[in-house]
Amino acid sequence: MAIYKRAAGSGEELETKPKIYKSNKSYVNMATDMASLKATFEIIKDEDGYLCAADMEQGIFTDGRDEEELIKNINDAVECHFNVPHTNVSIILKKMPN
């Protein structure tokens, strides 16, 4: 699972950290080859209590009953959209006021 950090700013932001993989006795940062892969999700809570996430630039949409399920679903949607592990994509989550 990706590692998320909390950052100050307009709204609450969480960002993933890329993992470093060992390949053929050399260390390779998988995100360096895919540095342009970025997904920025705006998160709102709908009238039924679900958390909804949308990246309008990439056209990625998902939801979840709680924050844990939402993050899992975002990771799955990002992997499906970019066809790479979610750890290779810079993912930013912005909680929007309702």
C-alpha cells in the first residue's frame, strides 16, 4: 500500500511516496521513468455518506464508504487508468468542503 503524508494547505492534502525497487543489484526508482504520472483527486462526502473522489484532468472517478475503502479504491482506479502500480504515480488527495 502507498504511504500517505498530511500536508498543510488549502484543504487537507495527502501525497504518496514512490517506492525504490532493487533490480539486477542496482537500485531503481520506478517513479523516475514515470515522473509525469500524477493524479489529483478532489474528495467530497455525498448525501448518502459516501466519500467520492474525482480527478477531472485524468477522468478517474471512484468512491468508498470510509477513508480506508476510498484509498484502496483510488489505488485500484489509478492502477487501472495508468496500467502501472499505484506506487509509481504521484497521488494527491484534497478534501473539499461540503
